[in-house]
Amino acid sequence: MPVPAEYGQATDEFYKFLVDARDLADLWSTHVTYTMTQGVFQVFRRRISIKEALAFANILPVGLRALFVADWDTEEPIKSFEDRESLTEEVKSLRKEHNFSTDNAIDVIAKTLRKHVDEAALDKLLQDFSVEAREFWKV
């Protein structure tokens, strides 16, 4: 079997996501956008089960899937969802001295993610998640 195209095009697709998110957030660099994306993913991941997280990761393009599971402390207790402002502050706490995430970081990443995944598959998957988890990715 040949290597699936998604693996051969992983880097290009990853950078397309970062550029789209960068432009939507009005940021100046994909490096800054990378940290913002990682922060949003970690905030979400901390609030769902491992089973849910792996199901979520499986609908992501390869590069985003890798970022979603990178540096994961699977022993960390699951947190509860809080208000958007508190969640955004948590996003901004990742590498705080080098984090330029916007106040609408979660919305930016949600909108960009929906552009880069099968949106129907995402919505179908999220139906089995908590209301708060669905709200996290709502645009």
C-alpha cells in the first residue's frame, strides 16, 4: 500500500493551517500562531478523557494531530471547563514570556480548525462529548 497522501503532504497542510490562523488572528508569525494553537489544544485536551482526546485527534490532519498529543501528561487530572476568559488566560500561560495569543485565540483556532477538517465529522464526534466541549469548538 502506498503512503497515504495526508502523510506526504503533512508539512504543507500544517503550514496552511498556521497561515490561515495567523491571518485570522492578525498575528505576524506562524511561530506565534504555533504557540497559540498548542495552547488551545492543551486547554481543550485537559478537559476531556483520553478516549475522547484520541477520537478528537483522529479527525485532525497529521501535523495538528501530532501537536495535539505532543507533551501530554496523561496522568494530569481532568479539569472542568470554565468561562471563555479563564480558558483564554490558560492558553496564554503556555510559554508565557513568548506567548502572544490573542484574546479570541480559542475562536480563531476553532474557525481555522473547521476549515481544515471534515466539519461534519467534527460535529458528529462532538455530539458524544459534553456540552462544554461542544461549545469550545463552536463558531
